[in-house]
Amino acid sequence: MNKNNLISKRNQCRLCDSKNLVMAVPLKPTPVAEKYLSEEELNNDELFCPLDLFMCKDCGHIQLLDIVEPNFLYSDYTYSSGRSKGLVDHFEKYADDICKKYLPSENNLVVDIGSNDGTLLKFFKKQKLRVLGVDPANEIAQKATKEGIETIPKFFDKQLANEIIEKYGKVKIVTANNAFAHMDNLREIMEGIKILMNENSIFVFEISYLLDVIQKVLLGTIFHEHHSYHSIIPLVKFFDKFDMEIIDVSRNNIQGGSLIGVVQFKNGIYKKNDSVTEILQLENENKICEIETFKIFSENLKNTKKNIKELIQNIQNDKKIIAGFGAARSGTTLISQMEIGKSIKYIVDDNQSKQGKYSPGDHILVRPTSHMYENFPDYMIILAWVHSKNIIKDHQKYLNMGGSFIVCFPELKIIKK
Ligand SMILES: [Zn+2]
């Protein structure tokens, strides 16, 4: 593995091709967040990649410009949406809502780009629609196919779009959920999506919403798979270039704050609703396309870091033990940006595929959750921040035994019995 070939740098905006890009949020380079290491791998040279966020001065899009080679990034990708009960329920509602609003006919085709384990498509299948997934994570794609959700194990592009319509015909509903934030070449992807569609089709995307990232200081959503940090103002301009329009947006609480947008051809059959105008107004009021907003965000991050480090120093001065909860991708960003790796004795996680491995960068051993009861830490810092509420609810016993949880975002809090 030649490390130099694994990172490339864009010099043009992912949405509008402009070269007018400025640094918006400087962050420390980190290892790829999902690459938990086996004991043997600890000896290898680890790749650290820049994680700075840039703003396009022409369209306002916030994005990473340093790109980790996708085959490396996704080669041992283990994230599986079907594992999270909250996400499964969310996808069920998502599919129901889309079917109620846009009334597809029986056997219409739904294609999900970045379909992961097929969780979303299962719910469209339940609504008697034909479904097809596309996902480059080979193992997950094959498993989905075996379980009845046909999934093409490839990266989506124009060529694949042409193959799909040749074999299956035009698509009624195209969906791309976090994939829409994950893809580097969004313009080419959009050209491919357009090939799948006609004036009767809709394209539905779900994104982690930039306004929530800013307002709730969702540092944990920033990692190398997330190339784009979307808001609606830049996307309206983006879709316009494809002769397409956003006709509906709705916000939800997934991943700390997400947004579902629906897009059609400008001569499409559906009516645009007021939600689009309303959200554009909200984004303007919150100055989402102004660099000043991100200077304030960076300051907030700096303050949080100072407070967390102080708290941890005080705990250590008292000779107390700190462990981490959740070997999630967000944890890698949190630990490395806050520079607290050396203070965390071990991490616990329910996910067996992470247990016995070491966290990227700081090499903290991941243990089963039971370990926190056998090897009692005085403090448990929650790394899987989106699940804070559930973690605390499920581990009242730990609080009863005298332990304390540390929650870092949106505000630093210590939770005791
Ligand atoms: Zn741009």
C-alpha cells in the first residue's frame, strides 16, 4: 500500500465546479474513522488524512476536499443499517410516507443507491414495488441479495444507470440516502440518476443536515466518508443545472438531524410544496452560506475541546478511571479532534465485529459491553453520541453502581444517578 496514492485533493466545488474555495472549519488530520485495527495491524503505518471543511464561495456548499481512495475507504466497511432499531423504524416510515405522497403503482421500480443491507428497500418491497439496490460494499451487497433484495455490488455511475434501464426499464423512485453525502463525484452520479428517471419519476435523498450540524455542534458527523455537508441553498442551484427541482423537504432527528428532499424533472407531474420556500428562508436567516457562521462554529468547537480537556484532567488528577462507550465512526473524530485518546482506558461496544480490535489512531482496545461492569470505570465518555439517550437508559445499573456518563455534545454534561 502506497500511502501517497490513497489521498487525492480536489480543487473544484463538488456541486458547481467553482475553484473559489475557502477553508471554513480547520480540523486535525485523522485516520479513517471506521478502520478499527486487529492486533497484527497495529504494527502497520496508519494513514492520517486531512479533515478540513471548505466552503465554495460561489454556491455555498460545505465539503471535504481531501479524498481517501474509495476502495481503501470501503474495503472493510462494516456499517450495517439493519443493526440499528431506530434506523429500521425510520426507513419504514420513510418508505410509507413516500408511497402515500407519490402513489407509485404496483410493480413500479425503486432503485436505492448506496442501499447497504437493503433495509430501506425491504419496506418498498412490502408496498408491492419492485426493488433494486446498488452498493459497492461487496460483502453487504451479497448478503442483501441472498436475503431477497437484489443488490448490484458496484459503484453507481452512468454506465451502470444505462445497464439498469436496459434490463429493468425506467425507475419510478430513485433513493440515495447517506450515499448523497458520501459520493465524491456528485455531478456524475446525478447524470446517472437522471438517466434512470423520466417526468413521472422522483429522486429522494436523505442527508445529515448542515443547519443541525452547526446548531447542535454535531462534530461526530464529520468523517472521511462524508464528503458533503449539505444545505438546501446550494442544492437548489445544483439541481437546476440538471433541469430538476426540489419539490419537498422534511427534517427529522436521525443522526442528530437529517433532511429528506424530493426532486423531480422541471416538467414533472408532482406539485412543489411550501416547505422548500420555508427552508430557504430559514437558511438565509441562519446565514448558512456565510463564512462567518463557520468561524463561530470553529470557535464553539475550540471551547468544547478546552472544556473537555479540563474536565478529563481533573478526573485524572483524582486518579479516577475513564472508559469510552461506542466504537462508532463518530468516536474516532471525537477522540482525535478533542485529543483525549490517551485518557481512555478501553472502549465498550455491543458489536462483536469491533470487539478485540483497536480504535484508529489512538489504538484503544474495544471490549464487550459487559466489561464495564467487570472492570468498573468511574466515568464513561459517550463516543456514540447520537445514541446517548438510549445508552444511558440501558445502563441505569452502571449509574446505580456509582458510575457517571460524560456527554460531550451539544453541551458538556456529567450524568450521575
Ligand atoms: Zn460550488
